[in-house]
Amino acid sequence: MSKIIIIGGGAAGYFTAINAKEKNSDLDITILEKAKDVLQKVKISGGGRCNVTHACFIPKELCEFYPRGKKELLGPFHQFMTGDTFEWFENRGVPLKIEDDNRVFPEANTSQAIIDCFQSRINDLGIHVITNCGVNAVEKLDNTWVIHTKNKKFTADKLVIAAGSSKKVWELCETLNHSVVTPVPSLFTFNIKDKRIVDLLGTSVPNATVNIVNTKLEASGPLLITHWGMSGPAVLKLSAFGARVLSDQNYQYNVVVNWLSRPTEKVYNVLLNLKKKEPRKTVVLKSPFTEISKRLWERFVIAANIKQTQNWADLKNVQLEDLAAQLTKGVYNANGRTTFKDEFVTAGGVDLKEINFKRFESKKQKNLFFVGEVLNIDAVTGGFNFQNAWTGGYICANALAENE
């Protein structure tokens, strides 16, 4: 009987254990979890509903959502893809649903459905789970892994590290002769203090284009004004793809926002036509763009040096140009970041060059495997990080289940 230890009681660890045991019932699998509770990240993800995956069903297209891991995941996604995720949960009593933005959640609309599924399978399969069991050290004696915890020593034929992203876990990986790419935050809001957006908490636009000055970084999508500055899918995507660049700049940079995702010239022409058609109407009273709320429109009008009493007929061309620029190429100074503590994601982890992605096994140590966020793989928000966990866990489980 092959003994397997999995370090980490999160999504990747559970999924690996369940699939391995389902494929080979002779395996003796134990999960070691540092915390007193397991699957906590699953519980809080997606606002407590668990954003299981994303409705993108073509491997090459799915890879585009991963700033780090894009190349390495293409092969694995051909083995276990989003459609396989749907089937896997459906077959175990958890049907999934696709929402309008293509995010995927349990039909039950609660993360507890995923947790209950995992716990039920763990119990049925006889997989051991030990909580409050942090790993202090790992060593290899001959062909046996020895795992040292505070109160006990474990041995295993195969070792899986699925403990997510933490400094202690990465230090442990380095003791096993693996390189760790220095982690930096990903998925964060831009801290911006600007009179154009101050006190507009909760105001959003459906499709803005955001780019970082003096870089090629650009992203489009919904943008949300928050207490700290700017957030929403467009900003979060930009923060993910620009994680290292923005870290190098110490999170001080200029952001250009096109609130309408339209060319400046076209926006200018809309304003010019409005001046001709409705000359007597007061500019500040109503936004001609349905995407822009009245309060946000007022801020842009003021920023363009237009008085609150001015009519469209009163505007000079330079004011129209300034207003079009505010709407399509306004520059905002970002100073700092705010991360989501509940769904914290990092760019960094075990160097991907050291992993065999046909098995998610170390190229340096036989029978040592890595799955989930411990690797230098991360994605934008929307269920992609979980899909990485499911895919890696499934492929790793196939390797663990082999009869040697």
C-alpha cells in the first residue's frame, strides 16, 4: 500500500486526494492542515458562493487569463478542462450554473455545497485529515519522505505540497532544492486620491479601458470607484498582469482611464453635436452617455473648467476638447494598493521550469508533487485560480494512483 502525505487542506489538496483515492483505493492518503479548519478559502471565495471556474471551454483561450502559467497550463488544460470540472461536480451531486459574466457557481448558490461534497467524498473514501498540524520540516531518507510536525513525525512514499501561498511553505520548498520566484501581490485595487472620484464610492461604468503610463499594460472591462480609488474587473486584471512591473515601481504610477472605451474623436463629435442640437440646455445637468452617472459627469464637467451655469452653446471648442479628454484619457496618480484579504492572490512561487506538468511532479525530486498556488501560477479574478487547482489536482492524482 502506497502512503501519500498531502500538505495543505485547501481546494487543491482535497481535489488531489479525492481523485487519487477514487482511481486507486489501495492508497493510504493523509492530509495535513496547519489551521483548525479546512477549505476556508473555498468557503469565502466568490462572496461565499464559490466561483468554481469560468465558462471558457477552449484551452488556448483559457490560458490567456493567466499572467503566469499561460504556457505551462496549455497541455494540462487539454487533459482536464472547464467542461470536465462541470462533469466532475455534477457526477458528485453538485450541479453548476453559468452567470451572465461567465463566472460559474454551484446552483445551490453557496460555497457550502462544494465543501459538503468534498467532505462527504473524503469520509466515504477513508482519507485521513489532521488539522492543527503545521509542517516544520521535510527530509528524504532513501526513498521515503519524512515529514516533521510539532507533535508527530510522518512518513510517506509520495509527498504533495498543496498548501497555497505562504512564506513558510515556500521556505520549505527551498529546503527541498527548489527555487522560489519572489512573491508579490496580485489582484489589488489602485489607491487613488483625486477630486474627480472622491466620495463616489460604488459608482461604476460597464466598460472602461485602463492603461499604465509608460508601459504596454492595458485592460478593459467594468470599473468600480471604491473608498480607496479604483477597482473592478478592468483594474484587477491590470493589477494581475502588471504585478511585477507595479511592484518594481513601488506602486507609484500614473493610470490613464478611458471611461467609455471609445476614441476621443468620436466622443468629441458627440459633444459637438449636442452643442448644436441642444444649445440652451445646461451642460452639467445631464450626461449624454448612459454609462456615466450624473455625479461622475458633474466631476468631469468641473474638471474641464466648465461652469455649472454654462449652457452647451456657451462652450468654447477648447472646453469641448477638455471634456472629451476627461472622458477618454484622464490621467490619475496611483500611490499604493489595497489587496482583498479574503481572496489574497500572489504572483510568485515554485519556479515552473522545475516542474513536469505532465504529472505536476518535481523534476528535481522523484515522488514530490506541487499543485495549486504554491506554484508560480496565478490568474485574473473570475474562477480561474480554482480551475488551476482542479486541473493540477486531477493530473497529479493520476500520477499518485499509478501502481509501481
